[in-house]
Amino acid sequence: MSRRYLALDEAESALNRGKSVEVFLGGFVYESEKCIRWASFVKSAAGVCGSLWEAFDQGSSDYIDIYTFDSPSGEYDEPTKILEAPSLEAAVRELGINNLNFVNQGIVQDEYAQHI
């Protein structure tokens, strides 16, 4: 049986290999609409670039492509917040993320499927 979550050092290793890692942050309500939130991280010249994403919860058990959901901000391809930090740990802290269940890019959709 394989493990889904990456430990902090494994997530940092993935970033150092040019990969992206993500964390599903769950649901919230925006103007009476159900929404979801996740974060993505990539290696950058300054260390790590963290992006916070928000989208309307438009999925179903048959449709989990969160990357295509509409955003409350109006731009589905623009993160809600972007920051640069010297390390993954610092980026997570600056975004106020307590959930350190890092997954490889794309697996966040499986996290969403469990959420619904």
C-alpha cells in the first residue's frame, strides 16, 4: 500500500527536483456559496513560491478537476495570494497553513474527492 502524503523533507526534495507540491485546505463559505481552498508550492529563485487558491465547490463524485472550477475572485487561473519565502516551512507559516499533508501536484484532486 502506498502513502499519499509527503513529509516536509520529502516535499522539499520534490521542490528541489523541480516538482510542485500541494495541500488541500478544505471548504469554506463565501457569500452563501460553498467553496474550497488549496495551496501549491514551487521552487523559486528566492526559495519557495507559495500560492493560495480558492474556487467554488462545483465538483461531484464524477467531476473532481478543481483546477477548472470558477473562482470567487473571477479569475480561475489566478491564485488568491502569492508569496515568496526562503523555505517551504516559512511559506506554509506565512500562508497560515496548519495542515502539512503535502501531496504531489494533481493528487490534491483526490483530496477533494475525499472531501466531497
